Amino acid sequence: MSISVHRELSEPYEHQLNNEKERFKMKLSQKVLSIAHSPIRRFYVYANQAIADGKKVYFLNIGQPDIETPKVFYDAIRNFDENVLAYAPSGGTPAMIKAIQGYYERYGMKYHDDEILVTTGGSEAIQFALTAIVDLDDEIIVVEPYYTNYATFIAVAGGKTVPITTIAETGYSYADKDLIEKAITPKTKAMIVTSPGNPTGNVLSKDDMRMILDLAKKHGFFVIADEVYREMVYDGRKMASMGEFEDAAEHVIIIDSISKRFSACGARIGCLITKNKELYSNIMKLCQGRLSAATLDQVGGAALYNELAPNYFDDVKAEYEKRRNVCYEELQKIEGVVCEKPAGAFYITVKLPVENAEDFLIWLLTEFDVDGETVMFAPAEGFYVTKGLGKNEIRIAYVLNEHDLRKAMNIIRKGIQAYKNG
């Protein structure tokens, strides 16, 4: 009897205790919970296991170039002889800012010291831009498929990602005034424009840029121009920049980086450029809050801009154009593949004749090989905001040499045949 009474007394107490625990339970923010893990990196567990099993994996999933980082970068760091490795100025070292100015002047764009902020890679520049302009539930227009970190940074800033959807059959083109204007609302704070594009390789012409900036002026929003692949345009196309339009300068935020241009991804040096003085002043607060970008990396970054011969970019572009041609040529041999030849960057997004590209990738890494070799790419579903899109699409980064690219494409071709027949 006493045991029964004890239970009657303890059960309400336990219930109350559980309620108290739930009340004081530590909880994460809805912002971070709403963010997805990287669709590019989350399949490494399968790739690592394939390697452990003795297979060679061709990595086409991430934009890490295999072109050597120019030696002037390392030489500049080796020659650094200050007694103390001190903080850099929050907005960037004078030498780095001057080097960036010199680069833009070669393309006819002039920027003053108080219009350039050196950042920890282009990613921080995007994050700072969005933090500075986005209030809760403000809308940022992106073109899907899109660079996935855009949605991450928009969510962190408290905004909403509004997609403009493009398709493989038209080469993921979006330079259509009516299409863009349909996405604009009173809550639109900015449109993020990537040209040359990641993940599609789509390139905007100067007329396309003019149209987008005219819309920005008409509706009063910013254009965040991610131009980290600026030189990488092919088939005789002329490079263009949102920074060339002086009449729209107040609306333009340029994002740039040494990562892809100089094959220096690990240096983490980028920049944010704006002629909007109010915006510059307020983003400087964020730069001051994180103290500074790395001093030594800025030393090396300045050397890349200052000491490389003018034809450096020509040689790099020619190499990537050759790889683009090889990748596209090999993809055209695969029955059922849908893709247009990309005009720039070093990515191609492809629709495959499979129902689910993620399942196909896992199968390639776990169950399939050609002479002990297999391949890893990035399934494209994670590059879309709209649910259900991109399930049968992939992004390929053609960052490998011609020989390895042909082998990787052959593995995909043979893999699709075996997968469909199995």
C-alpha cells in the first residue's frame, strides 16, 4: 500500500520536474536550425570510405582548382620581416587596398580607399553585405540553382530567399526583365547576381547588367554582384562588371576574391567594394567587430595583384576553356543528358537520365568503379530554394586536368548505363 501511495505522490512531481526541464532546456535558434548542411561536402563520408577501400576518387564536387598558386604569393610571405605579426587595419592593409585599386584601374574602374573593404574571403564580404542591408523578413532575390551559401547568409541575417527559377534546357538563362520584375516586391532589399555563375557557368552580357541595374534603380534595391570568376569567360566573350555603370554605383555591391582568380582558396582574402558611403561606413563596423583579415595573407594577396604578368589571366582562362570543352564534349556522349555549354567560370550543371542524383552518387561511391576508380560530384537539389527541383541534376567543377576529366566523365557514362540496367 505504501508503494502505491508513493507512486501517486511521485508521478505528479515527476511531471512537474519534466515541465521545468523543458522550460529551461537550452535551445538553438530557428535561424541556424533552418540552415541546411552543405550539399557539396556532406557526401565525403562515402568518398572517404571508397578511398579506404582502395578506390581512386575523382573529385568534381568542389571548386578547388589544381592550378598551382603563383610563387609570388609564397615569396612575399617568406620575405615578411616585421618583428611582430600585428593586426591589420580593419578595412585592409594600405598595400592590399592599393593592389586592388590597381587591378580595377586596369579594367577602367576607379575606386578610392574608402570604397574598398578587405574581407576574410568573398564569403565574409557577402555575409557583411547582407547583415548591413537585411531586416527581419526582408527579401533577397537569387537565381536558382544558386551558390548555396547565399541562402545560409540570408537566413543568418534574418531575411527570406526569393528564387528566380532557371532550367537546363535554356542554359539556366535568367536575363529577362519580366522574369526578374515578377520576383520584386516592396520587401525586396537586393538581388544577388553571380557572373560568371556558380553553379551553372551562365554569363551576363553588359546589356544584361544594364537591364538589371535599371530595375534596381526603378525599384530601389541593391545589386550584390559576385564577380569572383570575372576573367573566366570563354568563346571570345568580353568580360563585364557591374562596377562599370557609374549611374547605378549607389546600388552596386561588388564581391571579389583572390581564391579562384589566383588559385589561392586557402588564403581567405576577398573584398567588398561599394561607392555607397553610408553602406561602406556601416559595413566598416562589422569589419572592426571581427578586428581584421589575416595580415600575412594580405601580404601575399597584394603580391598576386602587383607582381604577376598581365598575361597570367590569359593563360589561366585558356586552360579552363580547354577543360570546359573536354567536359562538355564527354557529356554529349551520354545518352539522355541535358546541358548547354557554359559560358564561364569552371562549373557545369547537368540534368542526368536518373530519377535521383543523390542516390546515383552514393551508388557510384559505394558499389561502382571502373578499374578501381570512381567519381564524386555535387547533386544539384541543394542548389535550389524551390522544393523538388534539381533532384536529377548535378554540378560538375571541371577543376581537374584534361586526362583526369576524360576518365571521370567516362566513369559517369558507364555508371549511368550500369545503374539504369541494374
